[in-house]
Amino acid sequence: MKILFLQYPACSTCQKAKKWLTENNIEFTNRLIVEENPTVEELKVWISRSGLPIKKFFNTSGLVYKELKLSEKLPSMSEEEQIALLATNGKLVKRPLAVTEHLVLVDFKSDEWEKLK
């Protein structure tokens, strides 16, 4: 199973997830989410594959989210607008992300990530 691991190196949750992947001998391709933002096309596929609402893909505790006052703006935005916004800045995207052909995991919860084994 090929795994794309999207992370931000300064994020402690991303560090835990990367450590977990390594300790469990799970091979992955590392992608820095700020240097290489997810595209609109990728996000559409990943959101669909994850089964989660778009809101779960937003980093609601991040500075960019707060500066843009997105908690007020998102409810009136269409899904297309929200996805386009996510694609503009990797720091808006909840991380880490583990993406496979059949599965997308958002945030790190080791019990959920067991599905990657």
C-alpha cells in the first residue's frame, strides 16, 4: 500500500505520526504541506475518500484560520469555495494527512492509523 504522508515539520502531532509510521515499519512518501499545498483536485478526491465533512480538513486551531475569521465565514461558503480556499495555503489544512488509494486519515489517532498496517 502506497502512503502519501502530508505534514508540517514543526507540528508536534505530525512528528508523533511520523514516528509511529517509522516504528511500525510503514513505508511512506513524505510531503511538506506548506511547501507543496494540496491542489483543488487532490482535496476533492481526498475529502470524498475520507468520508468526512470538509470542515474536518480545516486546521481550526491555526493562526491563518483565526486571522481570516473562518469560523464566521465558512458556514456561508459553498463547498467549492471552501476547497479552493484550502488549496491556497497548506497551513489551513488539518495535518497530518495519510493518503492511500482507498483511505484518507486526517489528524493523528494511532488507533485509526492502525488501518495503514
